[in-house]
Amino acid sequence: MNAIAEQTLSPEAPAANSQAAEDILSINNIEVIYDHVVLVLKGVSLTVPKGGIVALLGANGAGKTTTLKAISNLLQAERGEVTKGNIIFHGEQVQALSPNELVRRGCIQVMEGRRCFGHLSIEDNLMTGAYTRKGGGAEIKRDLEMVYDYFPRLRERRASQAGYTSGGEQQMCAVGRALMSRPDMILLDEPSMGLAPQLQEEIFEIVKQLNKNEGVSFLLAEQNTNVALKYATYGYIMEAGRIVLDGDAESLRENEDVKEFYLGVGGEGRKSFRDGKHYKRRKRWLA
């Protein structure tokens, strides 16, 4: 019996299809090239279950932001493109959609560095997130109050120019603005960057609440592996544009290589950082 027939008759096939149906996002062996020359991602595959929080981890330059931009279709602005593989959101391929069409379908990215409109007030920034919506003013006003309930500090600063607020308040504003689009999924790029540890915890606690109470799925790109694995249920570790390790958050936290090279915890005879690339990784990409 050939391999195709075996796959067709396998009793595990329905279960696999069922699992695919439960994933809000599926990235399948994508390749990203910049300027038609520079290969940045090769064979990247990952999934995010509906209602899940998944962490995409790795050092600066590993390819995390490029992966998020490939999903949200922002690569063309930087002369990049997905040349292989596919990206499935809500069961449909989306790599050919424009960014605003993807937002209308329920997937939005919160960019690294917060990117608020500095000359606008906090409330005006939040209202820009509802630009793609077709609902009435009462519905949008209700969602604005919801954002203020999750971020009480924004309610206090609602009339302040965003450019004169703190980094933590700007990060809250960026997440709140994304919420105003009524997303099913948020791609959150380096939410802890530049924030004090207490503010990092506050932001991630709100992410946890949004996930639990509003059913929003999250894909978090983070260098801060320790805090990300505390709140995520599953994680992928990237290195040089590839996924080199993945697993549930608890198993990654206990993995000796992850402890040593990403959490900064090592035992006797700990290697130097130069030896980081020699840890035992599983090959997670296709040739």
C-alpha cells in the first residue's frame, strides 16, 4: 500500500483534521525573502489554537518580528515577501490579503516599540483602532469603556497626548487600540521591551485576562523568555530564521538547554554564550 493510501485510511487522520479545525492560525513551512535576495525565514511552521497564548521566543534578529509581519502582511512595506508555504487564519489562506483586510477578518498586530500617534490624545489613538469596523457608535463606545476597564490608567490619561505618556501607558494604548478592532487574535511584538519588571507583569496579566474573558488568542514574540513562558501555554524558539525547539511552556521552562541559554540559569561547567549554538536542538524545518 503506498504512503498516500496509508494516510487516507489511517484512523488518526480525522483526529488530525479535527486539531487543524481547532487552530485559529497555522503557518506551514513558510520562506521569507527580502529584496529578492536575502533569505530571512526558512521552513517556519507553527500553530496557535483558538483561545490560546503562544510564545515565539529567541534572541534579537532570530526572525520573530519577520514572522509576525509575514502573518499580518506587512512585509511588502519593507520589500519582503513570502515565497513558499502558506498562512492559514480561520481556515483560509491569507498571505495574499492586504493588512486592513486581515484586520477586518480578526487578526491585528501590535508593533514593536508601541507606535502610538504621539500628537493625538490617548482616546483618539484608541478610536483609530475602530476605523475598520462597521458597527454603530454605541457599540464602539461600549468597547471603549471595555478598554478603559482593562486599562484604568488610560481612563485617567484619556485626554493626554500619547507622546507625553510613559512607555507603559503607550504599550497599554497600543494593545487597547488593537482591542478596538474587536480581534479574534492579536500578534504582540516585544510587549515587555523597555518596561520595568513590574509593568511587564502588569501588561502580561492584562493579556491573560483578555485571553480568558474575551477569548482573544495571542501570539507573543518575546526576548524575555522567563516572563513569556510564565503566561503562555506553548512556545516556539527561533534561531537564525528557523524554529529549533518547541513544546508546552512548562516543559520548555524545565529544559536544561533553555534554562542555560535563554533563562540564564546554568549549573557547574556552564558553557559560555559562544557555545550557545551547540545545544541539542531538534530539526523543526523542512529542507
